Amino acid sequence: MKVSKTKVVIIGAGMVGSATAFCMIVQGICSEVVIVDRNTEKATGEAMDLRHSIEYQHRNVRVRSGGYEECSDADIVVITASIPMGNIISRNQLLEKNIGVMNAVVDSVMATGFHGHFIVVSNPVDILSYQVYKRSGLPKSQVIGTGTSLETARLKNILGDIIGIDPRSIHAYVIGEHGETMTVPWSTVRVGGKDIFKIIEDNPGRFEGIDLDELVDQTAKVGFEIFNRKGSTQFGIASATTAIASAILQDEMRMLSVSALLDGEYGESGVYCGVPAIIGRKGILEITQCHLSDHEHHSFVASIQSMKKLIQDFDL
């Protein structure tokens, strides 16, 4: 029987790229992981360290460092490369610097004949996913940003603590921008088939003093809280990226909140943003349109408009 080989190339050997590689190895989602970084010594060191963990994993994932030529037969290229945060103080500054990084990465990858899937992690992820899509010429289904997958996990974690339940038992999604204008369609949140408003009504003690708008704000800002405490975030986003890659490689047909190109969904087009989407071997198979209340739709459109303005301002 022919064994199917699957290969993931991670561009960027920083904390997020290395954590993503480790997460993929621990879960054994692919046959090979290759780390590419302009600092070749760093990439080689990370690959060596990761190989030494294989003895205690459940699968022998082949790990190595390499150059862009490794992308030619890759199933997935994950882009975590970014300029150092250093003196960056605004999203616009970060975007201005990282556009150049994305262009260089995409050009180098596509020059190898790559025809797999891009997973974009670098920030601002929605705008950069759009740039990767435009620059690469690949179908929209094959360019996926991590989008609001991490915010979704954070929201479910917060709700799980309040309700006293495994967050994986909560059905909820964060949509819109990966950033401060994200929104939560509360009307779609369910636990055991029961909507969140009914849960609040039936459990006033658990939700005493809790405001849903404040929970949205907490979800949006918790990343900054982590960053201020430890200087980075890597494990949450690494797990989200691995989940997206696994959904592709294993053809899971899994619903995840990712950054995808809107083409008429929610009445919007020409912009990447976080939305629930079905992901399988061919990438994004379908975007699910949540039934939003008027208030939720207004918030979502406001989030979309803020990103469209950036696209226009940077002439992308």
C-alpha cells in the first residue's frame, strides 16, 4: 500500500514558527516539517532541537531546516515571518513593514512552482492574507489566514470558566478583524444546544455582574495582556495554525473561524476577514454565513470597513 506523504514548510523560525513546528510534531499531523529562515543557523538549531523530541512522540515526523526550494512539493506553507516588533507602535506601521516581507516570501515560494496551500499567521493577518492571495495568484480557497481562530478559542475559554464547562463543548465563533474591531455574534452561541441568552436567564448567579460587551472587549485585549506579561504569544496561535493545517491534510471538513476572502458573503467582497468556514483537503470549501442580529451585522460591517480602508490606503 502506498503511504501518503505530507509536508509542511514553516517560513520563520521565531517563537511562533518554532511553537507551530513543535505543535505539529506533537500531534503528528504530517510526515515532514521543514523550517526556513534567513537566519539559517537559527533554523538549523530549532530543527535539531525538535528532532530530539521525536523519541517521545507518537510518530516519527522528519524535521529539518532548508531553503525556499523545499516549498516546491510542500502541501502547506505556513508564513510566520515578520519584522521585529521593536519600535512598532501601530497597526499601520506593522503593515507597512510586513507588506515587503510578505512580497519577498510569496515571490520566493511561488518561484519554486508551489501549488499547495498558504496559511498566513503574520500580522495584521487579514490584510496580509489578502496580499498573499493577490500576489500568489492561487485560488482563494488555498490562501487562508489564521484570522479569528485564536480569538474564538479565547472567547470559549472565558465562557468555559464562567459556566464551568469544557470550552470545547461551547459552540461559538468570533468574526471580523483579528484585532480590536472583532465582533461576537452572540445570537449564535450555544452550549448543549441551548442559546447563551437562555443560559444567562437560567443561571443569573453565574453571570452576575458580567456584561457581554465587556467579554468581547476582554477577548480582544487578552493578547496584549499576555504580551505585556511575557513579551510574546505563541502557544495559542501555534495550536490554531496546527488545527487549520490538520483540517487540510486530513480532509477533516472541520468548521474553523479563519481569515477568508469574502465574495458576496454577508454582502461584502474583496476583503479577507475572520468567518466560520468549512476546511478540507482543498482548503476553504465553504464560508458559513451566521444569522446576525442588526447590531451584530452593524459591528461586523464596521470591522470590514476598517480593513477595506487599509487596503485602499496601501493600494493593495
